[in-house]
Amino acid sequence: MSEPQDPRDFSTLVDIIVRLRGPEGCPWDRKQSHASLRECLLEECYEVLEALDDGDAGRLSVELGDLLMQVVLHSQIASEDGEFELGDVIKSITTKLISRHPHVFGSVAVRDADEVLVNWEALKRGERREDASMLGSVPKQMPSLAYSQEVQSRVARVGFDWRDDEGVIDKLAEEVGEFKQTQSKEQKESEFGDLLFTLANIARRQGIDLEAALRQANQRFYRRFAYMEKLCRERGLEFAKLSFDEQNKLWEEAKEETK
């Protein structure tokens, strides 16, 4: 068979996925289902996030391509099973974008981005069942910290929020006090959850993406600890046998030499 034409054309990607899933296609691709691809989809999302965190535009382009392939592959599987077509996916998001932006495609006027979010929530409320919670559409499979920020952001749109940051800081101090007073493991776990939830709220109010902030902190720790290991190899030291003070001295060196 001839090779696909024009790799920049979206239809070429679609044709490739159809061929891979076809009778003479790839055994691995033909074997896949919505369920078997779940981990692949999640992994691709995280790789996109990593490229964003690194500020690597070239890698971001590649990772977005991998993510787009997942969308087309799931759509092809659905088409084969008679569930929906790729065109239905595109129609769904196109219709939603138009209906959720009446200030662009209609006559509604807005002052700023905050008012756009208020209108967005009002439009979504009109689309929900009368007995449905406004939090019901937040994916429960989201990482817990991101989920905390999202649900707190949504309720803030309808006025359920602290008046100022001081109130949240006082709440954080209260949660720390409650955590210190706990006795059982179950109590500690519950109070620690409340502590994290309050931290998520502070981050949201400060415009900080808590998941991104923690990923960056994890990466900094990784780089610094790896540098400590490098120093130990160069100096003939065994890290585990160093005293706590000696380890901390290496840590301070690593902080100076790494970002």
C-alpha cells in the first residue's frame, strides 16, 4: 500500500488510524478498546503538562499530536461499534463553544474575564437537570489537588467564597491546630485532608495552579537530590552513612547549584 499523503492534513491522520484499525492494519491497534487505552490517554495528558511546565514548544507540539491521536483513535473505535462518529465529536465541541460564548457569537456584552466565568456558570446551570449539582460535572478522576481547586472555583462563581485572603489564612491556622490535636490515624487523615483543602483554596485565590506548583517542587527536589548523589560519587562518600548535618550541608550546596 502507498504511504499516506500530506502529513499536515487532519484527514491524513484520520485515514492512518482507519488503516491501522483495518483488517490489514496493526495487530496492536486493532486489539485496543476504550478501556485498554485509558492509561495511554492519561499518560499523554501528563506528557503534555510536562512539556508545558518545561516551556518546551517543540516537545509540546509533539505531545499534542500524541494526544490528538488518542482522540481520533477513540473516535474510530466508537465508529466501528456504532456509538458515534468523529464528526459528532467535532460537532459537539463546536456547538458548545458557540453556545458558551454569546458575548462573541451573540449580542451579550461582558466587561471582563470574571464576568465571562459568571455567565459560563449560568449557561451550564441552564443545561443541567433541575436536581443536578453544579459540581457533578467535575471529573472525579482528576488528581485530588486539582479537583479541590476546581470545585472551590465553581462555588466561588456563585458567591460561596471568603471575602478576603485573611479569612482563609485564619482557617488554615485553625486546621493546623485541629491536626495537632488529633490522636487516631483516622482523625489525622481527616484533618490533614481539611488542611490540604484549605491550602488548595489559598492557591486558587492567589492564582496558583496547585498541581503545577507541586510538580515544580517535586522536580526541584529531584534535581537537588540527584546533584547530592553526584557530589557523593565525586567525593567517594556513601550518602546513607552521612550524618543528618552532613546531608543538610550537601543539600545547601545542591540548592546553590541547581534551580
